[in-house]
Amino acid sequence: MFRYVEVTLDHLRIAFALEDVGRVVRAVALTPVPGAAKCLMGMLNLHGSVIPVFDTRTLFGIESRELKESDHFLLAKESPRRAFVADSIVGSFECQAIEKPKSFSTEMSHVRGVVRHDDGLVVVHDMKRFMAFDASIPLRAVHG
């Protein structure tokens, strides 16, 4: 059995393996990073740790918007720590397997597959691969 955390971005339903998510916290004001890539929303100070927060909407090609009080941050377990913004947390679910349709492009390597629910499909993403884009984003201001 595999466990996932399901989140929303507008009407898009996505999930990440629960084992890859270190924590979920309510959105708070971020410290901006001048000159950073468009997808870096700012920095979060969480119990003394400085964590970059990425605009998941931008990363998925969805129109960006301002952070709302109702948003959440998903903090990745992997080091270096990263956080991604979600509109809402639907909850967690378990399943024995996910489907990976043969039509999926190799360009979508961060997509593990889909899970069928009674009310629609949830696209499951590999957070570790999703975080790999990091190498192309200038974070010198973050990591010194």
C-alpha cells in the first residue's frame, strides 16, 4: 500500500508520496528575494530554517496569483529543503498501484502516473524529480 497527500491548484488535483512530504503548514508572509527566478515566491523562516518557497502554479504552467491566507506550503523532506504552494490540502489516501498511461511523454518525467477516484483523476508527481528543476534556478541569494 502506498500513501499520498492530495492537494489542489485551482481545479487541478495533484498528489505527492506522503513519504516525500516532511510537513504541511498554513501559508504565511514570505520574504522576497530580489532578482530571483519568477517561480521563487520568497523565503520562509520556519523555526530558524530558511526555506525557499516555489510557486507551484508557475511550475505547472498555471497562471500565478498572490498568496492567500487559505494556501498551504508542502515542505519536501529531501535536503536541501524546499516548499511548494498548494491552494488546499484535500487529505491523504492509500492505493495499491498507480496507472501510468503509455501516452505520457518522457518530458513529464516528474509524473509517476494517475489514480482514479470516484470523482475524477488525481495526477501523482514524484517530488524528488519535481525538485530537480532547482539546478536551473539561481538561488545564490538563498544558499550564500
